[in-house]
Amino acid sequence: MSIEKGKIVKGIGGFYYVKTETSVVECRARGKFRNDSVLPYVGDNVQISVNDDNTGYVVSIDERKNCFIRPPIANIDKLLIVASLVDPEPDTLFIDKMLVCAEVNNVEVAICFSKSDLSDNEKKYTDIYTSTGYKVFLTSAINDSGMGKVYEFMKDCTLAVCGFSGVGKSTLLNSLTGLSSFETGEISRKLNRGKHTTRHVELVEYEKDSYIADTPGFSMLELPADLESDMLIDYFPDLKKHSGDCKFSDCSHTSDKFCSVYDALIKGEISESRYENYKYLYNEIQNRKNYR
């Protein structure tokens, strides 16, 4: 028996598949994790004890940089939000919610607007987010435009991708990774498996030290349970920079009374959609708190 370091790349049915320097080891978790109410997650960096038959046990979990409960995955470096410019048009509430989730979990985030060849209205959406300092990519599967910038963003990291059906995630990632069948929850050629939709979380290494999270759950992320409504403004940097001049220190920035954020909206200094989405998410957090 030997002790090795590795990364959990798949978890299913109580088994954890740990990629080490030399192989992938099928592991169980030691009972102490259950006793401590701690579960290993895909993405965890771990130490394992390895038997002669290349099976083993997870014996320790390194400290996580972040952790998502649904889907159960840890140590995501970057999140790519994919939205199409047409058919369907971008859902800015979804985008803003994902931006908050990324910011709270210390995940670098970028927005990719696909189908740019089919739209002459991209400026309407790109201006909203470039003005906040977020990375914004315009891509087209028809002429491969913008693909190089997305590829540079996703290199040498663990990347999660979120977006609704029909926005072009599959086409984008097929083109960038060389995988022949990348669909929501499906990477078939790389894993040498039949065509089906996986319901478990998995990391696929398409280049050395470059992983994509293969999971159906990232488009259904909920706001973190410990996020309080008065903290939300911190994750809307374009609104926050206007919040310091509010008359009341406990201003919620959801009303026009003595609110400098609302004044910035009237002056055209912030996007109406960002302001309305902030208010929606603020009320969502408040309602959740009241329900509890």
C-alpha cells in the first residue's frame, strides 16, 4: 500500500475516481468522512492510499478554494457563461445571477455571446457587461470568430460552463477541445463511452492541467444560502461604486428615495437591466430569509 496525491475527477455511487500522476484509481471514502459529515467532491485535491490492485481509499482532503453543493463540485477556477444573441436572446437575469454566484465563490468569470453572425444587436448586451469590467467574448460557429480568445480564457484551469439549451455550448466546446460529442452532460469520445447523458459530475482533462466540468447542474445554480441581502451590492460592482452617497447608511438601493444608485440609473450611468436584476435578486434573498 502506498500514499499518493491526486484529484477526484468523477464521483458516482459512492466511488471516487482519483487521477494521480500515473493512473486513475477507484476509491472509497474512509468512514471518518461520514462521521464528520464531510463528503469528497469532484474537483477535490486529495491524498489516497493505493492497494496493489489499483483500488484505494480517500484518506484526506486538501482545503478547498470553493465548493458548490448543487452540482457537488469543488475548486472551480473559472466559469464561462454562454448566452446566444438570438434564438433565444440573452436572459440578463440569468447572467447576473451566475455572475453573483461566481463572485461569491471567488471564481473568475467571463461571458460568451454566441451566434454573433446572426445578430446586429450585440452592442446592446456587450456594453452592459464590458462597462462592469467583466470579460466578454463574441463568437460565431459559422466563421470561428472569437474562438481564440475563449480558448485562452479556458486554458490551464478547471472550467465550468453554464447556459440554457440552444445557446451553442456544445458547438463551442466541440470546436475548442476537439471532442466530437460535447453536449449538456455528455462527452463521449474522450471517455470512450456510448452516446448518453450523464447525471453525475465529472472532470474531463482535454489538455494537461485543463479540465472541463461535465455536469448538468451549472445552469441551475442557486444564490449561496449564506448570502444576505445587504451583501448583494458588493457583487454588483457597477452599482456599488455609486452607493456611497446614499443618504441612509442602510439603504437597500431598491428605492428611489435618497438613493445614489437610483440617481445613477436616471443619469444613464448604470444599465437598467442590471438595476432591475439587482432588485429582483435582493427581493429573492429577502423572501428566502422571511420563509426561513
